[in-house]
Amino acid sequence: MSSLDRANNIADLRKLAKRRLPPAIFDYIDGGADDEWTLARNSSAFARYEIVPDVLTDVSRIETAATVFGQRVARPLMLAPTGLTRMFHGQAELAVARAAAKHGLLYSLSTLGTTTLEDLAQAFGGPKVFQVYIFKDRGLTAEFVQRCKAAGFHGLALTVDTPVAGNRERDRVNGLSIPPKLTLKSMLGFAMHPGWSLPALTGAKFDFANVSHKVDALAEGPMSLFDYIGGQFDRSLTWKDVEWLAREWGGPLAIKGVMTPEDAKRSIASGATGVMISNHGGRQLDGAPAPIDQVAAVRDALGDGPDVICDGGVRRGSDIVKAVALGATACSIGRPYLFGLAAGGEAGVDRALTLLGEEFERTLALAGVNDVRALSRRHVRVAA
């Protein structure tokens, strides 16, 4: 039995990833901003909610399918956009997309990914979303829209919570750069993890594949992620820019980084079709609420139509059940599949999605719910 087969939950995959990756690289996946209060709260907040089960319901068959970004998916779960994916495993985004396809799930490619959107679209015929920023160069964002249309992407997710980079102190302490570079401080960590280091340092060139033709940030050598964000992202972003992007795109559009009912309503009024309740995985504003705690209020503000995606903190299939019962269309995961990717490439991502899928269906059965569409607020309550 392989180490992946012995992984019984996402926490086990995290341990495998920690063993395989050099400390600086693992900290980039695992860490958050400032004191990492929000990072911890994103997951622990799910424990506030109890599942109130029905009994004597026929659960011999359970319907788990959902519709997200207008696309039919096997479960109310999507794979969030994560940047720098090649840093965790040489198979990078394509391994993640292949696992998503196997499970019938939606995959979202990051602007700061290491695979071009065209290569991703050619390799992955399933439902796909491109996560976009509005750069200082609006022409680059407009180009992304046209490229996504040509490549057959089904939706866009506009990230709006990065006017500046969050204070990710683990990365500062580690001196993390992109691509990773050998320094006296990092050399020992790299040397102790040759399974990662040899492919990473001798394999395919590391770059921001979707933007390097316009903004070759790495042309002069490695640079810090903080410097990159500070140099490219636009602090002057407003709702007018959302209206512009919605007109340019003309399809499903979610605003990622929304935390309040008021901003959720502004998102829809500005042309979006949904929101991703997100604090960027606890990597931006430390002290922000956990997404799960905002789901009910945002759903009440928006009514039944728009997508409401709970992005952050999911570590169990039961977390997805809780979020959907509170009003989420789906949940979005990042770290869980990255732990799997780091632990074992495509097979590791497959293991992560298998575990969450099995937990999700088991929780529905034990809750006496045979159709995910029947989940409602009566199935959850705040624990005493």
C-alpha cells in the first residue's frame, strides 16, 4: 500500500507534503498573513456548526450534482485558482486539471499559474474558469478576456482583495523568491529534499506563463512575490472596473474576495453573476471573518439566483455539507489539493478529491439527505 493510499484525510496529505517539500516551499502553501489568525479561523469556524440529521430517509441513492458557473459538476465543489503551482510539483496545473476531470469537477486556472490558459484548455475539456486580475495595463486584462473566449473557458473569477500583498511573514523569513533560488539559508532545506529539488531546479523553466509575454517579471532573475504584486496590481480598482469587465466578457463572472452582503449586492449590480466569499485563504487581511460565517448573510442578500461560493477552510466533506446547507452553491478548495499535488502529483490530487467526495456523500447519507438540493438551514445550527 502506497503512502497516498494510507492517507485517510486531508491532514494526512498535509503531513506527506511537509515531508516532501523543502521548508520554504511548504511554508508558502501552508502559511498566511501576520499572526495567521484568519488562516486558522477559516477551518476552525466550521466547528461552530452542528449538522442536524433526518432519519428514516431512503439514502440508497444520493444525488450530489450541482451547477456552478452555469456548468453541471459532480459535486458542489470546485478547485480554486492557485499561483506558482509548478513550485510544488513538476506536473503543475495539468496534473490538477486531469484529476478534476476524473472527478467531474470545475477547475480554475490562476493568472499567476505556470501553464498557459491555451495549454490548459487543450488538455482539459471539463468546466473551467480563469481567475483574472485587473492589471495597471488594462490592455493585458482585455487580452485575457479574448484569449479565454477563444480557448473556450466557461467563466471568469475576478480577484479583488489584493490591492497590496498581505504580510506573509513565513515567506519573508524564508526569503522566498520566484522562482526559488539557492541561498545559504535555503540550500540545506533543498539538499534534504532531493525528490523535490532536483526536478524543480533542473526541470522546465519557471515563469508566469500567461503574462510573461507582456510582463516578463523574471527577466532579470528571481524576485520576491511582494515586489511582483506591488509592481503589477492596481490599487485604484473600483466597481466601474467590474462593470467594464462584465461587458467585455459577457458570460458567467464571479467576484472573488467579497466578504459582506453589501459588496455581494454591488457585485451583482455591477454585472457579476456570482461571488466567491473569500479572504484569500488567510493570506491577505488577518482578522477577516471566516467565509463559512458569511455564507448565510450573503445568500439572504442575493436571493436564490447568483452563485455563492464558499472559498476557504474546507478540510472535510462535512464542511461542504454545512456550507451548502447555509446557502452556498458550492465550496472552493486550494490547500487540500495542493497538499495532494505536493505529496504525489496527479495521484495525490486524485486522493484528495476522493477523500472529500467520500466524506461528502457519507455525511449526506448520515444526515438523511438523498439529494444535495434538499439541504437547507434546518440541517445546521450553531453549536451551543
